[in-house]
Amino acid sequence: MLDIAKKTTRPIALDLHNVHKSFGSLAVLKGVSLTAYDGDVISILGSSGSGKSTLLRCVNLLEKPTQGSISIGNEQLILKPNKSGEMQAADIKQLESLRARVGFVFQNFNLWPHKTILQNIIEGPTQVLKIKKDQAISDAEKLLDKVGLLDKRDAYPANLSGGQRQRVAIARALAMQPQVLLFDEPTSALDPELVNEVLAVMRELAEEGRTMLIVTHEMRFAREVSSQVVFLHQGVIEEMGTPEQIFDNPTSERVKDFMAAHRQN
């Protein structure tokens, strides 16, 4: 009860209501509603193909939902249907503004290969937020120090390990001063020995009170850092609750089977 009372006193950081997404005749999301309050860390679990990554990509319209509403903070994204039956931004400037408030960390880093690490990080702040270059560099160096990579500021992505590139991607997302951070399986492309260095940075962000939605297969990590766990199955939320509830005492048979299979691995 204390947790519920606490939540209601915090501002809403992200609100998704009745989000649907179809690819042709394939319905991938079938009415997902989810609210993240400031400081929430929500892990999104589920089998492959359950719609987890699609849900994250709908938040900033990397995928256009077929139906539903999306709000960042107290601002709702204004949507209108296009000829394909998808919902697109009615106001491109509003979309760009809201995208700047949502940091996205992808599976495969998405760094610019022709730019140095420092250049990768300052691009958004200088071009989108219009921060002066000297200030952007100072901020970027602090972020690189935070993720343990200040000595790589002049290196290129190709010269870094996968774990280092993902830490740079996190620093780049943070440089935009986002209200919400989205992580789409940030360790799935990494060799096993590099996973922990990325999870350590994410754990620190959670401890700082960053609002985060994380699609992940790292069960122990999800259990340790999450304030809430969402289990998606066939495009709907099968179950949602605290880590203790979802991992130890799920009510859904599907979630029980999933957890049992992961305990055996």
C-alpha cells in the first residue's frame, strides 16, 4: 500500500493508453496501457515476438501505432491517421520536441562510425538542443567519465568493444537530458563477458532515480533494479506487478512457465 501511495504523489513521466500496432494483417500490439512515474524502472519481459521492442519503438514513433495515445510528462502527442491506417504525428515540431525528451538505447548501438566518440555525444545537444559547443563538450566529458570511457573520447566506434560502444550509446542518450530512457535489449548483442559492464552503468542510473523502460532478458538484473515488471504475451500485458510478485508468485500460467524455464537455464 505504501508503494501505491508513493506512486500517486509523483508526476507521470510516460503514459501509454490502448496502444495497438499491426503490420499488415499481423496484430503485434493489441491494446497496451502502461504508466511510468518519475523514477520508475519498468522491465518489460516476454518471449520473442511478444511485442516488447515494438512497444518501445511506438513511444517515439519509430514505429507508428495503429491506435492509442502517447504522453510524455503532461504533454500528449497529437496523432492523426495516415493513408496506411497508422497514426502519425500531426505536428512534426511537437514530435521532435518530445523525441528530444526520450532517450533510446538500441541493441546495436547506432553510433555514427565516421564520428569520434565525443562527436557522437555532442551532436544531439548542439544540433537539437542548441547547446553551445564548449558546454556540450564539457557535459560529454563528464558523461564519458561517468561510464568509464573518458580516455576514449577521440577514438572511433570501430576501435571499441561492444560493451564500450553500448556505454557510449548510453552517454549519448543521457546528453540529451531525457525525461525517460528506453533500453531495447541493450545487452543482447554483447559477448557474455561484456554484459556486466553495461548493466553496471544501468544499475547506477536506476539508483540515481532515472525513469527507465527496459526490454531485457537479464532476469536477475530486472529483478534487482525494477520498481515494476511487465510481462507481455502475444501483444497484451499478461501480468504486471512488483519484481517479487512476477518472479516469485505470478498468477498467470504463462508467466509461471516462463519463469520456470528461465530458472532452469
